[in-house]
Amino acid sequence: MYSRRANYDNLTHMPDRADVKPWIAKDAIEWHAADMMAVVGASVPWNKLDAGNGLWLAVDCQGRPEAGVGELVEINSTGPLRLGFGAWRDQLLGCQFRNGRGQLITAGGKTVKNVAGYDLTKFSVGQSGVFGRVEAVTMRAYRKPEDALLAEWEPGMETFNRLIASPCRPQWAVLTAAALTCGYLGNRRAIDYYAAQLPTLSPSKIERHGFAADVEWRCRNWRSSSMRASVPPMQIMEFARRAGLRDWAADPAFGVVVDPVAPVGMAGVTAAAEAVGGRAWFWNEKRELIHATCSEQERAILARLKSAFDPDQQLMPLP
């Protein structure tokens, strides 16, 4: 009879696998244009992902263009492009990482379709190296957009909700205290259409700035040095007010808020997030997780997972 407990025991007693080989060198990329995918080593910097071959990896760098792909997966750098292209959990087809014993673990594979065993690929996203260090990933690739357009409105969720239900649905959006900024990516014909239709929605600004400028805008304006919160989208403005955030940016589609300046401190931001039904996470300058909203039940699950992937070390307490 199938036993979930037996499967868990197998996971917690993983044997050494000398036959598991790295997919690729940590500083290398393999592009597979026919399959619209790429195999990327963990050390490849985000700003080196443009291969000039017409393919594009639609991921944000959270304001750190020099960061390696492995680190971006571990801190879950998912940003505004999630609206049009999905988050890291949608982008990854496979992942290799090393646990605390240095064992190389493979989840997924180098092919587009692979369904076998536990879906540990998604498990590697946002775990901050607690369960393992990413060595390589297999990612979806997209055709590189030919052009880009940016439009701005006064800040508010009403305008964004109207855009989402319209033919002018953006590929990304960023909400700040000063403006709602939406980005449109595609071929020139698509951008011609948006340029003709958007004036009917009364934006305060329309700028056809090209793909390179679009990448630079998101890199400059979607950044986080220490904090990331997840709140209900309609509560973004209330959370920012309660936490006294300055220079904040939010993804209005999914309620993710990043803020380089949080004057009330971790406890104040955490309380503000919980007050509106959300959570907050904090990192130090080494990008190590130092504080997270976590219940006792959730922590017990994390401790069991930690013992499975890194049996020689306990899950360290978070302040």
C-alpha cells in the first residue's frame, strides 16, 4: 500500500548519489531556442542574461543587477514582471542545489516536461539558503520584446483594476506613493496599439522608451535592501501608512511591497503587515534571512524539512 510516511522517511534519509552530476558550470549558460528554455549556472549575473540570440529570461533582479541567478532564486527576487510572465516558481523547470552535507540534489530536469517525485524545484525559491544552495536552474525563455512603452497615472488601485479588465492590460505595474506606473512589452505592432489606445484612459504620462530603457527602469525602481512584505493588494496603501514607509514600491497585482527605508523597525513593519492580513520578511547586508512572520505550526514544518535536507544542523531561531 502507498505510504506517505514511507515517502517522508525516504526523503529524510537521502543516500549519497555519486552518479548525480552538475548540469552546467556555475558561470555558464546553455540556450535551447527550439525548446524556448535555458540552463543557467547559479553564479551567472542577472545583467549577463541577455545573450543577443533573440531570447529573454523574464525575471527581475530586485535592484541588484550584479547578483547571480542562484542568489536571486534563493531570495525570491520576483518583481513586477510577474504580472505578464509569472514568478520564479512559474519560470523554473528544474533546479540543482547542495544541502548542508554538500550532496547535489536534482529537482526537475533539463527538459520542458518532467514530472517525477516531489516538486522540490519550487521549494528552492525564497528559502534563503536555509535548505540548500542553488547550483543551476532550468528556466523558461521568451522572445525578446522589440519595443516597450511606459504609462503613468495618479497612485491608486481603482485605475489599476480598470486597466486589468481592459484591452490595455499591462505586462508589469509598480505602485508608489507618487504614481501608478505600467509597462507594456511586445513587438512594434503591439506597442503601436497600446500607444493609440492608452490616451483614452487619461494617463498623466506616456513614454515609448524602448526595451533597454524598460529593463533599466525596473532595475532602478524595483529594489529592496532589507524588507519584503506580502499584503492583500487593496491594503497596500494602508500598510504603507501604518508602517510609515518611505520610498516604497509595490506590485499592485499581487500585493508585494519592498522598501529600502522602514523607520519603525522590523517589529513595527511586522505589526503593520499583520494588521492588514499580511506578512513581512527581513534580510541583513549578507542577504541572510533574519526575521520572518511565522507561526509555531509553520516553524515545526520548517524544522522537519530542515532535518531532511540538512540533518547535521538545526533550524536557527529567527529574532
